[in-house]
Amino acid sequence: MEPGGEGQHRPHAPDPRRARLAGPLDGGKDGAHAAWALIQHADRDLDLQRRGLELMRQAVEKDEADPSDLAYLVDRVRVAEKKPQVYGTQWETDPQGNWRPRTPIENEAEVDERRADVGLKPIKEYVEELKSLE
């Protein structure tokens, strides 16, 4: 009996860090998008995000995942590593409520070209969309 467990058996949940990340990516673009959503928001597990990033890169190369999902994950990992973003997908508001990138955008003059390459709208349109969510 576990201390404080009142004699109840509690099954152990699988450890997500040991999960085979390729499994969801094997489910085509829908499966890859579902895996991306989980990995993208696993902000407390940077190692998991890094492993997922590599698998997403492979899936995009095989046309099994959406390049725009990869772009969001690239930036999410770079923000966590305190590095400049490539695509400018990660934003926050400052204390005055103004939208700003969570980390600087690498070579910002060419960001719209990089965004277009992966199917994302220009940064100005993206920021306007963020503002409309307020």
C-alpha cells in the first residue's frame, strides 16, 4: 500500500518522455498535426520539444507534415533557448498591452519571405490577427 493511498491501486501513467514520438507522425498529416499540438505546448519539457522538432523536420521532408507547423515549433524551441526566432510566430504583450516578439526575429527584413516559404501570412497580417483577439 502506498503512503496516503488508502489502499487504492493507482495505475501509473506512461511517461511522455519515453513515448515513441514517431507514432503520431505515422498517421499522415492529421496525425502529425495532433503530435505537433502536443509537442508545441510541452513548454516544460524542452528535450521533448527538441526531439519532436527533429521528427517534424523529417515528416515535412517526406511531405507528411505541414511546414507551417514546423515553423511554429522551430520558433517555440528557439524562444525557449533564448535565441532569435526564424519565422516570428511567438509573440507576447508588454506591460502596456502592445504585441511584441517573445525573442527578436532573425534577419527581420526577410521574415516575410521565410514565412511565405512555409505557408504563413506576412508578419504584419499576423500581428493584426493577434490584435483582433484582444
